[in-house]
Amino acid sequence: MAFASLFAPDFPFQAVVRLEPELRSRAIAILAGTPPLARVFATNRQARQLGVETGMTKVQAEAFQDVTWRWRSLSQEESAYAALRDCAWTISPRVQDGARPEGQDFSDTVVLDLAGCEKLFGTPQKIAQDLQRVASEVGFGTNVAVAGNISAAVCAAKGFAGVTVIPAGEEAVHLGTLSLEALRLPFAVVQTLHRWGIRTCADFAALPEIAIVERLGQEGLSWWRLAQGAENKPLIAKDFPCDFEEHMDLDSSVELLEPLLFVLNRLLDQVSTRLRLHILSIAEVKVTLTLERNDSKKKEPIAHVRTLRLPVPTRDGKLLLKLLRLDLEAHPPSSPVTAVSILAVPTKARSQQFGLFLPLSPDPERLEVTLARIQNTVGEGRVGAPVLLDTHGPNSFQQNRFVLPEVNEQHSTNEKRTTAVMRIYRPPLAAAVEFGEGRPTFLSCEGVRRQVLAFAGPWRRKGEWWSETPWAREEWDVEISALRPKVQAGHDVDIESETALYRVYRDLRAKRWFVEGIYD
Amino acid sequence: MKYVELHASSAFSFLEGASRPEDLVSRAKELELPAMALVDRDGVYGSPRFHMAAKSVGIRPHVGAEVSVEGFGNRARPPSWMLNAAPQRPVRLPLLVKNRTGYQNLCRLMTRYKLRETEKGTGTATLKEVAEHAEGLVCLTGGDEGVLSASLSNQGYDEARSQIEKLTTIFGAKNVYVEVQRHSDVAEERRNQAAVRLAERLGLPLLATNGVRYATGAESEILDVFTCIRHHVKLETAGRLLERNDERHLRSAQEMAKLFADLPEAMHNTSELSSRLEYTLADLGYEFPRYPVPAGETMDSFLRKRTEEGLQSRYGAKRDEGLFARAQKQIQRELALIERLHLAGYFLIVWDIIRFCREQNILVQGRGSAANSAVCYSLGITAVDPVGMELLFERFLSEERGEWPDIDLDLPSGDQREKAIQYVYQRYGQLGAAMTANVITYRDRSAAREVGKALGFDRETLDQLSSVVNSGEWRGPSDNFENHFQQVGFDLNHPLVRKYWELCERIQDLPRHLGQHSGGMVVCQGQLDSVVPLEPATMPGRVVVQWDKDDCADMGIVKVDLLGLGMMAVLEECLELIPKHYSKPVDLAQLPPDDPPVYETLCRADTVGMFQVESRAQMASLPRNAPVKFYDLVVQVAIIRPGPIVGKMMHPYMRRRQKREEVSYAHPSLEPVLKRTLGVPLFQEQLLRMAMIAANFTGGEAEDLRRAMGFKRSEERMNEIEEKLRTGMTQNGFSPETQEEIITQITSFARYGFPESHAASFALIAYASAYLKYHYLAAFTAALLNNQPMGFYSPAVLVHDAQLHGLRVKPINALHSEWNCTIEHAVREGKDIPCLRIGFRYVRGMKQMTADKIVFGRQERPFEGVDDFVRRIPDLKKADLVTLSEVGALNSLGEGMHRRTALWQVERAARSAGPLLGAIPEQKELSPLRQMTDEERLVADFHGSGMSTGPHPMSYCRKALSKLQVKRACDLARLPDGQYTRVAGCVIARQRPGTAKGFVFLSLEDETGISNVIVNPDLYEKYRKVINREKFLRVEGVLQNQDHTISIKASRVLPISITSAETQSHDFH
């Protein structure tokens, strides 16, 4: 039995430079968090040598010259890890994700079972070197270790640089020189061991077994075996992926097609390389462009999605790029692009297992088709389920994706219902309001001027004063002759004789009037 | 049309209002409101300030409060789908006070439900209680928080009507006003329409108010931040918990008239109601309790007899006829004044507390200006003879002042002081005595933390910011939020950061919550709860009034300060330990007055652990002042104060003391006053006497002068007094130059000066501490360590200092230690040598009960080993066992046992083996672990007990340091002044006094003592991070060795790596 472990040191940094190899030799710091709370999340060796430390704020770290900044992208890290996993799959069908470093939300290790691989790929040394080479092809600098059990392989890959092959039975000797940190034990256990004066795996491994069980319990025994390189856990294999995704957050938004294609080319290269490792082709490619928001109030990103279904599966990067260029020329994004994702679907068919006892409900696929049809009719972004927001602000709802409600969901009935219903104009109608003696007298809107017959107000609201987008408004309810006729087939309506109740408001910051809506 | 705002809340509604009462008043003045009512939530916390401010600008201050009541349902709540559903709270009734009965009812009502509170701010009155206390009160139906809004929103019009009818039954129809508020909110207007209909149907008057929560609209932002703090949410996610708009500010009559143009009667009724509210706090009805005297006696005669007894015992014992006669005369004078001012009761009550303490063997001593009084001395309240020391009585009490005298009593901190406090409660009843409050306001650090949280900054960032926000006295030009923000790497151009900065500045000094004053007690004849509402304190058995000590003073409530003084507890413990371990009785009153070795120690500034003279600044001046008698010590205690330093008196005095400057007087007539202090005024009493001699002021006038020039100085009043001073001095023939000099001295000094009587009281304690430390080091150090935290130095420094003075300090040991540090005896060369054993109280995290069980357990029979120890003391947690092992406390539990063996064994012993294996015999097992190194031992000692009884960390690297030409602290005295020198050590104190113009003083400790470092402001800015954070420093600079005062003027500060042990430092206090 032999297992290999593939470990990418400084993984967040590698996730970035794999798509921007020209940065590899530079000092890089990865930032995470929302400004102004952005902090250095990860660095590479060069940056550390300059004095940049994780946890520094952006402003502090900016004091260091010659450091290149990149924002952390979870999607980018996710696709990078998938690529690392792909490398393992080139050797063995039995691949397992490594544990996350303590306190982190990413994984940087992949483990693979080498049983039977020797006949196909040669000695463990060669396999390890092949793995390192393959990883390097997809842009990773890695440590690879081969050992008789998973834990020893993982520890060795973390503890020793380059390729390490531990002959069977020599795990304890090899791992002995490593510090306890390489075992990634819980913090409290490391503390206890430090109190005992234990610093290395060899120190730990040298303690008597029964004494360890007496003091640290069965878990302790497992850690002790780990330090000896004798912990034998089975490998829990992962399923092969059904699609391949690559993602890149752009440092600055891209408006022109040419630079965008440059980025797309890099991503397609990566996808193609990964698919090549598995001897697969692309059946469908979906490009998602994240667009810049002009209206910075809303936080959700706008996505411009284009899907290419290829009549013939291919891995030809140039062809794919050409097809994408044509498609994007025909359907250009409406705003500058801030992030690009490519999802490639290999030729494998999707399989789905339905539950035997699930209640009958609309077929989700048919529902998706229906929603897509509605969307085609009413326009993009106009289909969803409205959800009220807890704010005094205007337009205080958000549109969530429509999902089938739970059958047993009950609505509270004892809360009061609103008595008046207002239909909101989106966007609001620009208007002018004339005042006399502090009260509204005339409203002009859509080219007509109406006398205010009755009014109530002003109602004032303000909010988000702490943010970059504070707002304040003064609202009035006014009764005037209707601005627009009601739609009543076959009848001519005398607009002048019909009155309606409108909500008008003044944006106190922009100093402009609008008609917000009409009461039913 | 006139308008009176009758529903305004201040920041004393604690996080529900955003302006100080003073700001509300000044805004009301700008808006020309003739009167205003302060109606804070469940209290009259801000009323004294509101009253004083309003009085000064001629606005009539009405009193009221919003009272939480159950029985009217809960406040209307936002819908349940909202992210931040506000918690259920009962409605609040805004009650306004018509007359003194009403005020007393309001105070009693609030006291009643406040004292029931199990959690702060959750008390509610029952309907029955409200009904019982309704007389003299006017009830409003309230705004958002009120009964009308709640019933209309929750149940509708009919329910609202029935609730209002309930109110009219309780308060009477004439005393219920239907309140209407307009904050440009459509839902509120809907309620207003219902309210108007209701008022009409029920025949009740309407009342327009603005439900004020801040003085101006801009402060609505602060209220939003407070709301977030109150609900523990961020601004971004607070949603509808925040204010809808900024309309709850004070408005002028014109604005309100416009707003209520359709309801003119609601406006008119504000003036009408205001005229009905006759009561103000000027009519508080406070009376100090009468002391119960035997039949046939009056309080005056009883006091006279007690004073006479004291005169005989205290002055009679001195066998000085002249002094006795002078004292007798002085006492007669004082008693006559006390009788005229009807203060005998006050003196007797304080005397009674003293008597109780004496009976209970509690050490007690009066401090402050009371030490000027021969009556206080005779009654045993103070320990300093004011006649012998020629102290000025008028500083304590004068006829002109019309204020209560102030007597502060120092008691041993801890249980003993609590006993005295409980005695006062017991004597005057729970509703007759209470502690004064301490209003906790937002300061730099708390503002930065809480505003930061509200704005959504993460904890780590806030921790970093807190670490750089300076809490020291000195605020240099760089000590502002702008710099602090830059230091933690904030981008000041970011709008959110700018807002953060701005809010931190604006929130300063606003009240956050109510704490308890450390020792101020107020007592009252009759029921104190009818004078001010009382609340339970966090400490069980304590009751607090809603006002702080200044408010109590402003309202004419007399207070007695029962202050806990750590050193008193130390002295008291010494009195127990010395006879037991040295076989010598000791009486603090009979200490040899001028013991030469004690003064020699003081002159060497070898004063670590001594009361008042241990600080860095005191140490620097002691060799110059070179005290040789008690009065020198009185001067020493007083001279390192802002008064003499700001008034530039310290250096002239020191020069004269060292005979480098001739003693001279501004005018020959001042010689008798200033002779004792070599012509330099150092005490407030001297200043008073100077005014009396130079300008013919009476004692009372002179004290009036001091107060006028004190902290609350008024320009007008000062000018008046200065004029009077000049006139007097001109009459006495003082030249204009002399007049100028005297006036400068008086004005610069009045503000910060220290009363001589107070200095003398403190000097007594300082001398006692110095005497005990010198003669009974083991007992003194044990007592000091048992009463931490106190004083200037950490326990580790105290222990090291004691070791340097030859005391053998033994480490914590499971077989010998007790909870407290104790004295053991060793025999060396046939002599009994007392040694100090560190107690379990220094084992991190250990509880006293556990320690006591260890002591009890080993008294039963000795522990056989670790297993036996763990088995027999089941209270010991694993963490305790680990810490005990780490600090070596279990080493005696087995042969050849070292710390790691103990750690190895406790790890097994702490895992329960179950009952089956419970009785197996002790396993003698060898540990496979190696012994700790010196460094590991140091780290373990400091981590586990905050100190080490072994060698000082610096001693381990002395060789290497010597190669770098780094001098030891003890070497510095031999080096010449001006030599460029290097020192290194563990930072034990960092100081930046307010009077030092931004200079920072560091104390570095090495194995031979303490070296002092002076860092100039520029250098500090350069090395700020290193100086503030590093535990060990190497400092290079020029040595200043003048008059036996030694320090290094730093020119370079470097961090050095000595140990990773968690040493402690006393920083910026």
C-alpha cells in the first residue's frame, strides 16, 4: 500500500499566480475583507522578506514598496483547488481532499491512493516526480510525498520541500525531524505537548504508548501514531467532477473586448489543460462575466452569461476563443467586466437520482424551463420572489430567486395588514411641485400640470448616513386629477374629472421631485 | 404663542437620548423656551444637572420621568419578519411633578420597582403601585413609548379608550393629558387623529410635545449609534430599530405653532400645564439625620462632651500646657461655629462610624480638609493634630460658605470597609442610606470600541485600536483619534473611517451607564427614597442613589466618603503579622517619630511599595528633598502634584531645600505663613492665609477665593475676587509688583493645590509604611502581596525588590502555601530569619475555596503523591493542576520530582479513572520528560503566577549584555553625570504625566534594581510602538546623575529579546 500527497504551499498565493504566471517572481500580498477593513490574508516568501505580514491592514501594507496586491477570490481558489485535484486524478482514480489548515477556509492538499499505479506509471519516485510535473503544468509549485499511509504522506508533504519518498517502515525516522506543527494537531494538544517540552515528532513518538493513552486518551494515541508515521486511515475517494470551472477576478474592470479575450484565453488554456489530463473534451462552455454596478447601492453583482453548446466536442483553445469572440461581439456586456468565469461541461451525461418518497411537485427542470420562458417574455432580472427588507429606505425589498415554498410553511395571521396599496412607478416619474404657504399647490409631471386638491404630509425619512450613499426624502400624499387614464377597454375616460391619490417625494440630497406611485 | 417642551429625554435615558441635560438647556435658551421638563427613562439621573444649568440661564426646570408600567400592555413592536425584532418592553408613562408630594411619590415609586430589579433596567411598576403614588403627578399619554401608541397599534381605538380611562381613574381627569407628537411620520399621524378624537370624547386636554431625544437634528446620528449599542447590532443591519428621521429635536414656539396649527389648544396647554408644575429641585426637602442622644442631652451638648473627652485624651497625653490651651480655645471656636451651622448631627454620625470601626478593630483615618479641625482630631476622626501643626480650620468649615463640610474616611480596602458600609446601612435603614453613583461616560477607548462595533469594524481591528488609544494623563498633539487611526492602518480618506473618527469625538463625555462611587455614602433623616430614587448596586446588599457625588453636593445632600485604601489594609495586616512572627507588639500611633534609618531609606528613594512615595516622580525628587523629619515627608507627599508643578513651586522649593537659593518672601508679613515651606507656597492653607494677611480676608472669604479659582471657575467671580484682593493688598501697603506676584501664586495654585491637612494625613500613612517596610520587611511584603492590586508596582517587582533587600522568598508549594502569602521561619547562624512564602492566591485561576481545601487536606494527613493529592482535593480542576505543576508547586509531592514530572503525572491523574480504579495505590512512575530549562521555568513562573522567585530574567543574559557595555542599574550611581550609557531591563512602568509636556518616563528593572529613563516627545513618537509594546528594552543615552537622582536621557530605544515570559508593566496610569 502506498499513498501520495500533493501539497501546494502558500495556496492562496498560488491560486492567483497560476493564472498570472508573470507574478510568480514578485512579492505578492493577497488582501481579503471589505474596505476599509481589508487586511493581508496571505503572502508569498518575497513579500514576507520585505516585511509584509498577514493581518496587516491595506494601508499599513501599502507602506511597503514593490509589493503587488491582489484581492482574494474564493471562486478562484475553488477552481485552483479543483485543478490540484485534477492532477491527482491523472495518476489514480482514488483521490481524497486533504484536511484544511486549522482555522482556514481553504484546503491545500490532495491525497491519492497509489495501489496498482506502479504497474502503470513506474516507481513511487517516478510517480511523485510525475505528479509534481503535472501540477507544474497547471501552474502549481508543490511538494509531493509518498508513504505507506495517508497521514505520513500528508505530514511529509507539508514538512519536506520537493519530492519525498518514504520507504515502507521508515516513516517514524523520516517524520521524526518534523516539528509538531506539521501534524496539524488541535491547538490545546500542541500546548500540552509544548508544556511537556515536546517539540518534534520524534520527541512525541518516543513517549510510551500506554502513558499516552492514560493522558491523552484514544485520540492521543492516534496523534502519537501520526507522529510515528504509523497512523493508518482508509482513503475516502471523491467522485470525478462533472464540470470544470476556472475563475478570475480582475484587478481593474475591463471595458474592451480585446483585453477580455486575453483573460478568457488564459482561462480556456487552464480548462483545456485540465481536460487534457483526463482525456476529455468540452461539450458546452458557459462564460459568466461579472459586471460593474453603476448603482452602488445594491450589493448583488450583475452577471452577463453566455453559453456555447458545441455541436462537436473539442479541446481546441483557439477555436473556442474564436467562437466566444463572435458570441461576445454579438452580445457585448453592458458594463465593464470585473470577473470572468468559465465552466466547461465535458461530454459526460448528467445523471440524477430521484427520491422514492418525495411528495409530488413540479418537476424542477420543467420549472426552470417555465421560469426561463417567463424571463424571455418579461425580460432578464424581472422574475423572482420579492422579500421585504428591514429598513426605512425606499424600495425596501429584494428579489430572491423563486423557489417552491415548503408545504408546511404557515403565515402569521395576527399581524395587521396595510390598509392602502400603492403601485410604484419604476423608475419614479420626474416631477415639479409648486408650493404656496408651505403647502403643495400644483404638480407638474409628464407634461401636464395638476392642481393639488388635497394633501397630507410631509413625511420625512432618512438613512444610511454613515455610508457613502446616504439618502433623505420628504414625501407628500397628494390628490390630483389623474395623470394617466385608467385602462378600460372601449370607453373614453375623461381624465380631468377623475382624481387619484399619488405619493410624491423630494429627494433632499438631489433636490429633485418625483412621483413615486399611485394609491389604489 | 408660548410653548414649553414637556417631554424631553437626555442622554441620562442611557442610550435612548443623545444630548446632555446642559446641551438641552442651552438649546432651549437659544429657542427662547421659558420652561422645559426633563423626562428620562425610569429615573431622574440628569435632573440635578438639568436643574443647575436651567437655573443659571433662567429657564424653569420641571421634573419628571418616564416610568415603566406593567398592566398597560407592551410597547408596539415592529413586525416579526424584521431582522431585528425589538424585545418586549412594557409601556412607559411620562409623569410630571406638580409639587413636593408628587416628587416624593415619583422617587418612591421608582425606588420601589428599581429595588426589585434582578437585571439592570428591567424593573416595572405595577398599576397598584402607580395608583398609590399618583398624588402630585401629571400623566401624559406618551409618544412611541406610551400607552396610547401601544394600545392603538396593538388593539385599536376601543382598547385605547379604556386604557386612557384607566389613567384618569388613577391620576384624576385633570391630571391626564393626551399627548400629540409630530415627527413627519404617517403612522404617528394616524395615531394622532385617534388621540384627538379620544381627547374630545373623554373631555381630556390635548398636549403638544416633540418627544425630544436630542437637542439638535445632527445628534440623531448619535442616537442611532446608541440604538445599535443598546441592541448589539450594526448600523448596517439595524433596519427599523433606527430613527426614521431626525425630527426629535427641540423646537421653537414658532415651529411648534406651525406644526400644530390645526390644534392650537394643544400648544396653549403646554403653558397652562407648565404653570401648574410648581415643583423644582430647589425644594428637595433633604434633611441630614439627627443623631439619637440620651435623654436630657441635645446633639450640641452631646458633641461638646465627646469633644471634651477627646481633648483630654489626645491633647492631655501630650503634656504640653501651651498646646492644650491653644487646642481648647480652637475647639471652643469650632464648636461654636458647628452649633451655629447646626452641624452637630453630622459630626456625631461620623464619630459614630469611627467608634464602630474602633470597636471592630478596623483601622480608620480621616483624610482631606477634615484634618484641619481640632474637633475632628479630638473625636478621633483624624490623626493629625491641627493645632500642633498650625493648620487652618477655615479650609474645612466656614460660616460664609453655606455648604456641608466634607469628611472622607480611609478604611482598609476589602471586607473591613464593607463592614463599615453595612453598618451605616443597618443604622439608617435600607431606604435611609445609599452609595452615591458614578456616571460612567464615554472616553476615548470606550467610544472607539462601541462606535466601531456599531459601524461594523471587526474585533481584531478594535482591539488594535484600543491598544494604541492613550489612556494616560498627558494628551500630546499626537494623542488624537486621527493619529490612533493612522497607527492601526486606517485609511482616513475612507468616508466610513472619517465618520467613525467624527462619531468617536462627538460621543465623548456622554453618559453610558450608572456605576457606583467607590465610597461616597449619603444618609438622610427620614426616607432617602423620597429625596432621590434608589437602585440596587451590582454588589449584593448595596443601594445606590441616582445621582453622582457632584450632583449630590449641588443638591445640598451631605455625603461621607468611606474610601478603601489598600495601604490601610496592608498596615492592618502588618499589625496582625508582626506580633505573631517577630514577637514584638506594634502600635501605629506609637511608632518612633523620626527613625533615622527610615529617613535614610527615603532619602535614597528606596521606596518600592511605600505609600505615596513609590512613584517614579516621587523617587526622582526624594533625594533632592532629603526628608529627615515628619514635616519633610508632608511636603514630599504634597510636592509631586500638579499644583506645585504647574504653579512652578517645586523647583524653587527644592533649590531652597538644597540651600542653592536664598529663602525669601514676597512680603515680610507672609513669613510666618511660608516659613515652614521656605518661602514657597505649597499648600492650599498657605494660600488662604496669604489672602487673609495680605488682603485682610476672613477665613471664610479666603476659602471662597480658593473655590472661585478652583475647577468650576467663573470669570466674573474671579475678577470680583481679584479686585478685592488688590484693594486689600493696596490698603496693607503691598507694592504693585508684590501684588502681582501674590496674585499669580494664588491663581495658579488654587486650582491644583493640595491641602496641608490632607498631605499630613497621607504622610502619616506613608511614614508608617516606610517604617514597617524597613523594620519588618517579610510582614510588610506579605501584607502588600495579599492586598494586590494596589500601588504602583506589579507583584513581581515587589517580590524582586524584597529579595534585593535580603528577604528570602519561597515559591508556591502545595505542602506549605496557604491562600495568602505567609511568613515562615528559617534559622541561619542561630538566628531566626523570617522568610516569605508565596500563597496560592498567585496561582492563576485558582479559587480560594480550593486553596483552603488543600490546606485543610494536608492538615488531616500529608499527601502521599500526585495521585493522592488529586484524589483528595476533587475541587482542583485540571487547569489548576497544570498551573500548580508548571510553577513547581507540586515538586515536593515526590522524591526527585521536577515540574515536568508533575505535569506528566497530573495529566494522568486528572483523567477520572472511574470508581473501579479509584482506590489503587499511588503509582510511582518516572517521567520520560526532560527538566525545564531556565527559560522554560521563567515562562512557566510568569505565566502561572505572574512572578518568579528565582533569578531575575536579566541575570541570565548579563554576560552578553556586559559585552555590549550595557550597565546594571546598581552601576549607574558610580558613573559621572553626562556619560553616554546603555542600560537594559524589563519595563515595569511607563508614564506620561499631564504635567510633563509629553515626556515619557520608563522604569527598567534588572537583577540589581531599577533604572529610570526619560524619553522626549519626539523620540517617543519615533519609537512609540517599541516603547508601548516591548517587554524588554535596551536604552542608550546620556546619564543624568545629579543630587543622587539618576536617570538616562534616551537617545535610542531598542527592543531586546530576553525571555518570552509574560512580565507586567504599570502603564500610563
